[in-house]
Amino acid sequence: MTEGALADRFALYDLYAGYGALIDAGEFDAWLDLFADTCAYQIVPRENYERGLPAALVFCDRRAVLEDRIRALREANKYNIHSDRHLIGLPRIFGQEEDATLVEAPFAVYQTDQEGETRLFAAGLYRDRIVADAGRFKFRDKLVLLDSFAVPSLLATPL
Amino acid sequence: MTEGALADRFALYDLYAGYGALIDAGEFDAWLDLFADTCAYQIVPRENYERGLPAALVFCDRRAVLEDRIRALREANKYNIHSDRHLIGLPRIFGQEEDATLVEAPFAVYQTDQEGETRLFAAGLYRDRIVADAGRFKFRDKLVLLDSFAVPSLLATPL
Amino acid sequence: MTEGALADRFALYDLYAGYGALIDAGEFDAWLDLFADTCAYQIVPRENYERGLPAALVFCDRRAVLEDRIRALREANKYNIHSDRHLIGLPRIFGQEEDATLVEAPFAVYQTDQEGETRLFAAGLYRDRIVADAGRFKFRDKLVLLDSFAVPSLLATPL
């Protein structure tokens, strides 16, 4: 591995660390900036995905749709009654396409309610296409495979 | 640290990321390939370990036994009613032997049942001997120290 | 990034991995050694912090106070009825001061009781000032932002 590749690996780790941190801090503009201009974001129950069923819980097939979705969440979050905490495991490269790197990482999200009680909200796996965009790594396609589908108030924040 | 050592560190991280990912994906052949030809795998309640009690929940003292165990799990998992998700913390080198590196990493495993409810299944600490095997890092001895010993259906998958 | 900077990054990761591991192993002298001679440690509910309220749950404004606190915990832990397990996400550098690096990392702590049942105890975010001290990274200021404030027996161990 060259020094460049080593530095890239840290940049990849930072992308995932930032992804979770920015959601949890409610910094959604900075979070959107982790996505490439051409991008997609979807949340699919793991079971549907494995059976090849198309049904997504959230399906943003381009950036404008994702931005709209985030705008709606922000409006809703004025009445926000919980906070999020993402724990994301070590990202793992599982493939290479011509212009994209395939990366997966397991995650768990904890939510804390107004009484200060923290509960596991969801667990799952990110399976993403990462591209270099002006010298930075960004998400081109983010697929959130959701283990948990019995999640109430699912869309209060991105996963 | 030399560049080689830096690259090795990422290879070590990848070993742990792969360990969890392959169990969660049910790819047990690839998972077995993370173990050296001569290897051991055991699951011991943390309390027993700290008191020096020998009682292991799972004790595979050589590769053939581990392969048998995995074969049995696969058979059982045809009727599998849950999915797993491993979250593994940053691996930490805590010692060096002549031909092996001692590494530990904390973990949590979440299980999701058929109703789509996700629960914490177990937490604990891996304490492992890692060896270089044909240019790759592999587990020679994997010790799963289990905090939780009130786990139902413990042996449905490896931890 | 230079090779030195790359090695530094692993040293930073090791600092966080060690932080959690040493608490969980009850090795509090080694844990204290992760703090600089001049240091502060506090636990603040996230909500208080965001509203600018000063109320900390734990406030050690210098090393001697932190050492006292740990001594008291050790005494209490002779009658310890639980074990801890920290899962800490990838550390993320979010700022640089003249002589300190600002780093944050999400965490979850699981506790296991004497019946062997493991539960989520707390989740939150570390927001720290890291300094180089005799060639090693150490915590100068550690701020534990606690999502969960409905935690019983909070002070049984550090977070």
C-alpha cells in the first residue's frame, strides 16, 4: 500500500465518522455535503433486500429529493423529542468499480427521549458506493440495510 | 512506525471488520478462512475466565472441531429465525509473542427476530492471537470473553 | 499526510481504544495515565451542555480531583456488582488549537449484572482536547456528553 492509499483509508474512516456525527449533531447541511452531486440514498429492510423485493422505506434517487427530505425533517425536528447517537463499526472495502469503491459498515442507532432514557432504535448495515469528488470522498449511493423494521417514527432523522 | 507497519494496522482492522461482517452475512466459509490452519476458538463467560475456571461455553481446540461446529450451525440455521449484527470496537494490540500478536477488541451483538425487533444479544471482549499466514493476518487463538451469560439460544451463530 | 501524521492517527485511535479497555478491565492506574498532568474530566448531560447550563454530573477540574474520584470508586467497587463494556466509535478530529487537537467520538456503555444480563447503560459523545505529552497522546480535557440522564448508580465507574 502506498502512503497515498494509507491516507485515503483514514479519509474513508473520517467519512463514516462524520456521517454519524453530523446526523447526531443535527448539522444536516454539512451532512448533505458528504454526498456527491449525483447521488442516491435509500433505506431498505434487510429482508426485502435479500429477497430481491424492491420496497424501500425511504427512496431518494437523486440529490434534490434527498435535500427535500432533509428539509422536511428539519421542519419536523423543531418539535424534536429525541436525540440520536450513531455507533458505526470499522468500514470494510468489499469491491472496486471503475470509478467507485464499494464499502460497507455495520451500525447501531440509539435514541434518547425527553425523559433521558436511551434505547436501541435500529441496527443494520451501510452498503455504499464511494467516489472521489474534488479530492474528497463522498457517497454516491448509500444503501441503509435495516435489520429492524419494527421501528416507530422511523423517519424522524436519517439513519 | 514504517509504512509496512502502518499497512499492517489496516490489515488488522480489516480482519476484525471482516470477522463480524462475514458472520452477519452468513458467509461461514469465508469466515473460517480468517482462522489459521492451526487454530482454536472458545467462548468463555468473563466471570469464569477471571476466576480461572475452565468452563467454556464453546471449546474448539482445533480447526476440524471448529469446522464441524460451523457445519452444525448451518444445518440449524436453515430454520434460522434471527439475523445478527456485530459492532466491534477498535482493535488494540496488548502484547507481542515471538510469532503472534495479542489483540483485543470489545464487541456487541444485536439480534433481530422475525417480527423485526432488534435486541442486544451479547457483549464482551475478543482476546486473540493473530499470526501472519501466507501474507495475511489470521486468528490462531480466538477467545470470546462473554459478559452476558444469560443468553438464550446461545449457539445459534458464532460470536 | 506525512508518515508521521499517519502514525499519529493510529496513536489517536489507540488512545480511545485504551480508554475504554482500561475502564472495562478495572485498570484505573493505567487509565489515569492516559490523562496529562494538567487535565480536567467532566460528565455533563447533553441537554445542559447545549443550553449552556453549567450543571455537571461529575466535575474534576484537575488531576488530583480525578485521582481522588477514582480512589473512591475503587473502594466502592470492592462491592462491585456489575461489569462494564465500552464501545467507542471512530474518533474524529474536529478542530486544532495551538497545542491541542480537538477530537470527538461517540460511545455506548453496556453493563452486565450479577445475573449475567447485559443492558445498555449509557450513550453519548466524548469531546476532548488531546495533547502530546512526552511523545504520547494524552487527554488534557475530557468532556463526556451524556445523552442518557436517567442512569441509575451513575458514578459506579467512569464513563
